Amino acid sequence: MSRHDGAAVREVVDAALAEGRTALTAPEAKRIADAYGIPVPAEALAESVDEAVAFADRIGFPVVLKIVSPDIVHKTDAGGVRVGLASAAEVRGAFTAIVANARTYDAEARIQGVQVQQMVPAGTEVIVGAVTDPTFGKVVAFGLGGVLVEVLKDITFRLAPASESDALDMLDSIRAAEILRGVRGGAAVDRDALADVVVRVSELAADFPEIAEVDLNPVFASADGVMAADVRILLTTEVPLQRRRYSREEILTSMRRLMQPRSVTVIGASNEQGKIGNSVMRNLIDGGFPGDIHPVNPKADDILGRKAYKSVMDVPGEPDVAIFAIPAKFVASALEEVGRKGIPNAVLIPSGFAETGEHELQAEIVAIAERHGVRLLGPNIYGYYSTWQDLCATFCTPYDVRGGVALTSQSGGIGMAILGFARTTKTGVSAIVGLGNKSDLDEDDLLTWFGEDPNTKCIAMHLEDLKDGRAFVDAARATVPKKPVVVLKAGRTSAGAKAAGSHTGALAGDDAVYEDILKQSGVIRAPGLNEMLEYARSLPVLPTPKGDNVVIITGAGGSGVLLSDAIVDNGLSLMEIPEDLDAAFKAFIPPFGAAGNPIDITGGEPPSTYEATIRLGLKDPRIHALVLGYWHTIVTPPMVFAELTARVVEEFRERGIEKPLVASLAGDVEVEEACQYLFERGVVAYPYTTEKPVAALGAKYRWARAAGLLGGGR
């Protein structure tokens, strides 16, 4: 048996929409709240002063009076609310004043009466709501409520419907979470009751697409329970466009042929240097692609030593991919031929589609592709690299260093930054893929493929938007338990909800929702491009931690303080060093050094001190991760430090002991070579910074928690 009365909600919603209304009155909102078990005060609708007094007497003083009008959404602004009315005389005066104020506010407003409502018991004011997000659909919101809600903006979001664990996590995710637990001797709120309201609101929004926004503000939460003082519900008649969805098997089948093709054809291949079709052909040939390469150009017989074909229809066999290097206006007709030929993937390099306002042209090629079952990558992209197949299908610079990182970007410029970073840092990649306009293939398709690809150990994605946020979350949740996913979401400062009709809507700016839903899906969000690339480089190198105890060993006290700050900034925990371990560390450091945590071995110590303390840190099972702060001295030069650290780490690795170890190296230019040496041997090391190595460690911890490999959940 359902715990909700959906039929009652349907009746209210349909009646309001039939009248052309998108804002429900307070009595209608109460009916819906009652149908979903959302606690609201006892109330009645009074059409006269005498009715108001009688209802107040029955409900019990003190009471609240509120104007009821389908044309007045913001009752307080209209002077339509009176609280704390403790007698019949006060109710009479308030009724008259409220009606008069409403008529002054909007002379044309239809006034149905005055709501007489039970005074809500005191408690902590919070907000519970739901909004319809253009990317993720229905999301539920929770935060600090009352009059300060839009000032403090202390609010968090999750996909709707939310589970009980999601709701409880939301209570702990706001900055003011401590208030809910009870501060300065105050009692904690009833967390289970509050979480239950969050769940019920999320279920209401998810069950009824017509409900655009739900706003419970304020909700009074106390040790005795929870009650919503005000319920605002807005409806919509808009039906969201449904994007075509593919099954996991369909995605993997087409992506396998895209990323591991045996045969490709280049439409618009050219012998003329400087043309995109020439660059693509040269990269495919020079990159050593072992499969068949079939150029298509109606005006050529031979291109770069390969037989050219007048049409795709003339190409022999069954190519897996058609790469387009022709102007946008010719793409549709060529795509028809690709579809008739049965080629499953089209890589659309040309620009001149939606990004330049040509939405109809883009819609036309999408329709053609769907009709023929062709998946589209692009348009408006630089192409793609699949290094393990020696495939360089792009007009940009070649890249062939194989590795475990898959990188994607919507932007060509970002794609080339990715390529340059990979080359200079010697970060091998499994793939670099441009997504451009994302007319079809997008991040969830790539996540699904890279999640299964044995050559890919970490996935990093630059995105400006998501075409289907729900599909992305599903793909991320399936992938994160197997390998880390790093996301750089551009547009953090976008204005978000511009003309919202509720407190919840006003707070649901684009990035606020993205931030929480990406976290809920388990991906690691990078604050900037360099961080995304560094996380992608570092995460496959670092072993997965087995616990939260982090220890800093440093040769410089100043670095130790900065590293400690970075530990806190990245949500990590400095280990409380037990007495026996403290004594063990003190045995290796000079009397003027400092044990504890950070462990300061001082700058003048020889290599043996670094080695002994690192060995102890790796050996003791209570320590789960090490952060090294090195200071360049002639006593222990940078490469000496790097070689001894790498040797000790490898020795313990061979004994089956692996812990994440990161290092910050301060010194002259020789520390750069030492860092590269360490990176190549499984130690994440950076010169001239205390922030980067700890940020990488923090990212590894966030992934380990999201993947369920460490306590703490998501």
C-alpha cells in the first residue's frame, strides 16, 4: 500500500491547471501536503470575520492569519500575514486589516478568504524544497531557512527522489549543520523526522512532473518534531524534451567500433596541405593506424598514396568510422550516404552548426543519424585520439604516448591544452576525445565506454554543460566504483535561476546544483584546468588509502605548517601520534627537532634521517598516508632525496605494503628533475608548492570514499 494519496494530489493539480493557474493557494497546498504526509499546522479557510474567530477558537490560540488569493503569491509583500494572534479581538482586527491590505496591493486580485492557522511550535528554522533543474530534472533542496535564507544561501541539493541516507547526508552538508545537532546547551532537532520531510517532498516532486517548485519555508525543527509553517507550490505546463536514450549494450557496441576501429573513411580527404582533410589523413597514416584508411573525394583518384573514392557508397567493406572534413552545408547529404552504407559512427569535425546559431542544420543531421542508427561525435570538434589503437583522427598535432588516462573536452582549445600537458609531464593517455556541440554522443556515452576499457585507469572531463544530467549520474555511479572520474565544470559563476518564483528556486543557481549532484554521483570536481590535469596525472599513480591517518614528515618547519593547512583544506585528518610511535620517531631526529605531527626532522639532517623516518611511516600499519616536505640542502641534495624515497617505496611495494605518498620539494631548480623522477616511480611530487601534492592526495581520498573503499561514504 502506498504511503501517499496520489489521487488527492492529482485532483488538486488538474483543477488548478484547468483554471489556467500555476500557483496553488494555501488550502490547496495543505491538501497536497496532507496527501504526502508532510506535517503542516491545522488550519481552516474563513470567508468572514465571524468564521475566522470561530475557527481560531476551535484550533486554539495563538493563531496565524494569511490572505488566500490565487493572484497573490507573496503574501507577506501584500501585508497579508498576521502572526501570534492570542484573542478573538486580535483575530477580528487582523482579518479586516489583511483583506484591506490585499485589496490595496492588487485591486483586481480574487480573494477567497483568510486562512486561520495553528501557531507553529518554536524551533530551528530550515527550508525544504524542490525545483525542476534544466540539467538534472527534479532536485530536492535543504538548508537554513527563515528570513535569512537568501542572504546566507546555506543550502544543499540532491536528485529527487532522495533516499533516507541522501536526506540525512543533506542535514550534515550545510555549513550550519552544527546548529541542528544542538549548540550552547540547546537540544538537537529530530533528525529522522526532518529527513523524512526531505524524502517526502522529493517524492512529491518526482511523482508529479507538473509540480515545478515546492517551497516549505520556514520549517520549524525541534527535538519534538518538525512542522512546515508555510507551503508554496508552483505548477508548470511545460513538458521537457526527452532525449533519445540508448541501452548500455548499445553504447558499448558503437563505442567499441569508434574507439577500436578496424577501418575508417575520411570524407573530404585532400592532397592539399593546410586543408583539414589533409591533416586528418596525414595524422592517420603517420600515426601508424594499422587498419584500413579510405579517403573520399569526388575530385581525386589518389590521396597520400591511398586510392580515393568518389562516394562513401564506393568504399569497400564495412568501415567502423566516417570522419567528416567537409563544410557544414555538405554534411547532411554525406551523412545520408554514411547511414545507407551502414557505418555506425560519424566524427563531425566541421563547425557551422548550433554554435553559430545554425540550430536547424544541426537538428537535421541528428534526425538523419537517428533514422539510420548512426552515432554522431561532434560537430565542431578537433577529432579524437585512441592511442592504444595508434589512431590519431584529428587535424591537430599528433600524440602517441600510451597510458591510462582518458581525457575529454567540449572545447578544442582545452583539448590542445590537455595534449600539451600530457606531453610535457609524460602523462600517457588512453584517449583524448573532443565533444564539441554534443549533438549525440556525450559524456555519459564516453563514461560508459571508459569505465569498461581495460587501458583506462582514470577519466578526466572538461564540460560546459550536460545534455542529460540523469544519464551522466547513472554512468558515473557505474564507473566510480571501478576508477576515478575527474570533472572540470566550466561556468561556475553563471547567474542561475533568474526569475524564480520561490526561495528554493532563487537559491538553485546552475552551479549550486551541479556542485552537489556531481558530488552525489561520486565524481571529483576540479576547481580549474590545471587541477583537472594534475588529478588525472596523479590519481593512477597513488595507491588507494586504507584509512584516514595522514602523517607529515618535513625537513622545514614552515613547510610543515603550510602542509598542515593544506591537509585541513582538503578534508583530510592529521593523525594523533600515539606515545610509542612518537618515541620511535624521536629516536631518528635531533633533540631540537619535533615529533608529533608534523614530524620536523630539521633541515640539516643527512639522507639517513629522511630514509629512517619514511621507513617507519611506511612500516607502521596505523599510518595510512605520508606527506613529505623536503628542503633543498647540500647535505641531502634533491636527487639523493628522490632516489632514496623511490627505493624505499619500491622495497615496501615488493613486500606488499603500499600507501599513498606525496611530496613537496622546496629548493633550487634541481627539485624539478627530482619531482619528475619521483612521479615516474609512484610518488606524487611537486616543486615549489605545498598545496598541489596534498590536493592530489585529497582527490584520491574523495574517490576512495565515493567508491566505497574507505569509510565515510559519499
